[in-house]
Amino acid sequence: MNFLYQYHDLGLFNMAVSKTFAGMAKSFLESSDFPLSQLHSIKALAAELDAFERVSGKLEKPTFGIESIKIAERNIKISEETVFTHPFCSLKHFVKKEGKVSKKRDKLLIVAPLSGHFATLLRDTVFALLPHYDVFITDWEDASNVPLSQGSFGLDDYVQYLLDFFKHLGGDAHEKIHVLGVCQPVVPVLIATALTHQLNLDFKPKSMILMGGPVDTRISPTKINEMSKSSPLSFYKDYIVSEVPPYYKGAGRRVCPGFVMLMTFMSMNPDKHFKSYLNFVEDKSEGNEEKVASHQKFYNEYLAVMDLPEEYLLDSVHHCFQEHTLPKGLYEWKGIKIDLSSITQTALLTIEGEHDDISGLGQTKAAHDLCFNIPQNLQHHYQNPDVGHYGIFSGHRWREIISPKIVEFTQKIKES
């Protein structure tokens, strides 16, 4: 039995006292009552205590915190509503309080990654698209909170969830939806969309926007692709997957702990994270509050992680990184062989970042070759030369360059 989860929690428990003292010391050093609080060395020490306080405990699930947006110079209030619930995922709706001048907008389903971070990692994605669409997002549940009685959750279940969400949002054949998958979800989004065509369902998406995902990882394999391919599934079962301890709601469930995914992501760019830490200490020392706040905001989100169900982890590794069943035309969903060439009525936009070190160049674009029966005027690919993986869906290039291309694409197909 793998006791990795218990060892990790014991470590956090042992650090709890240190974390508390670090927080108290930081507050004291930053207090205006402390006469040396403005010294460069004291500010640097406070910054180091701040960083330690954040990494020495488990961060709670963040909130989207989107209270309002601006549309045509009007401030529109936003509220969040859960409109559909499954054990491992809820469908969240960002409701606009526009009053009598409300405008009917196309529905957009954003499928957030189930890869260790919470859906709030796409806060910037949601915020940029809210003025243009009626936005919904998949809000994945931490597997450690899902009771064992709720059963397992694998890739086939993920696809079923998407079909249920498609039907809920576009069950009326006259109401079309757009679906946007960021990173890992591009594969289940493709499968679910193909099924709406193969089964001739009424709720076919109007368009698919696939961003930085592993459609075909044989193309330009990245370090994480090679890591996933090099180890047999037995390695993941024995050394990565751990049983949820009895003091969680999901006691007994076998999961890939979120802290393992976090360590994997951070180990890919240790120099980048260490440099970010040094810059944070320096900015804190120099009193650059804007940069300090930006750093804290990012890492408060980045360090908050969730557990993945074992079945889903193993399915993803097997199908996406080791056997490449979808691009080979071998993937079956509940006995139905998935045929991506069946997709004819859903437009396709793929987006990649030149410096993406998680999904290599060409891996997402491969969807066009596989969905070759989509009319050419309903297909488009965009590659941003200046962004890495996270820059595809967050940051100023996302807001200023990439998101407008999505709006332009969906508007174009709406008019065609």
C-alpha cells in the first residue's frame, strides 16, 4: 500500500507550528509599529516568511471572485449559479444582471482541465469572454471529497459528463452552444463532439475551440509527454496513486494527489520558479506592491491543488500519451468506435503557443487532419509566437490578442 498521502499530510501537520510562527513574524515585521519595518533587509525577510507561509500548508479552493464586468461602458453585476451537478463535477453559470436591456448571447461552455488545479485557474479566461458570451464552466470536484459510494471516474465518464452538459445547454435544437477546451480537455471535447454527430444528437456544438491540448502527442513531444510515456501503468499504480486517508470524505478512494501533480509541473521549470521567488523577494524589498500582488495572486492559485481519480489518470496516460488511440482511430466509448471524420457541422478553431512546454507545437493543430470533413471555411488555426502554455489562456496577450480571435471566429461562423 502506498502511504504517500499520509506522509505528505504528516509533513504539513509537523510544519503547522512553523507556518503559524512565520505568519506572526511576518505580520510583526510589516507592522508600522515596528521601527525597522522599512529597512530593505527587513522587507526581504518578511517576503521570505510570506513565501514559506504559503508553501507550508494546504491552500483552500480559490474563488472566481468575478463580481462585475464592463459592457459598452456599463458595469454589469455577475453572480455564480450551479445549474447541473454530478458527483465529480458541477456546471457553473456566470449570470449577468443586465436588467431590461439584457442581450441574448451565444452560450459558451468552458471545459476546465482536470489536471491538478481548480477551475479558477481559468479566471482570466472567463473574465475576457464574459462580455461576449453566456458563459458556463466545468467546476471539477477534488476527488478526496467524493465518497467512495459515488463510484469510479474515468475518461468514458468524463465524456458522458460533457454529453450531459451539452444536452443541458443545447437540448433545444435551435439553441447552439460553443465549447472551449483548455489543455487536457481537448481530447474528451473531441470525443463528445464526435458522438453528437455519430449518434445524430440534437445538441451538436456550433463550434469547438481547442487550446494547447494533447490531441496527438507523437508530434513534438515535450518533457512531460516523454515522462508520461516512459513509465508503465504499473508504475503509476504503485508509486503515484495513493489511497485517500480515512479523515477525508473520499476515504478509501485511490487518487493521484494534487501535490504530486504540482511537484511534477514545478520540476519541469525549477529555474523559472526559483527566479520568480527571487524577484518576489526583491520586489517586496523595493516596495513594488503591484508586482508583489501579482506574484501572490498567481502562486495562491498555482499552489492550490486537487486530487484526480485513479481511473481518469490511468486512462489519460494510456490513451493520450502511450497508445495514442484517438489519433489512430482506435478509441472506443462504451463500445462505439470514435470517428472524428464524422464531425461535419461543428466549426473548429485550434490555438497553440510557440513556447508551450506542456503541449508541443502541432499537437492541437492535429485535430484539423483528424476532423477532415469539417468544411474548410469553418476551420482555423492560430499560433501565438510569444506565449507559453499558461499564456494561451491568461495574461495580457490572452486578453488583447487571443480572446478577440475566438470572438471573431464564432461571430464569423454565426454569420456564415
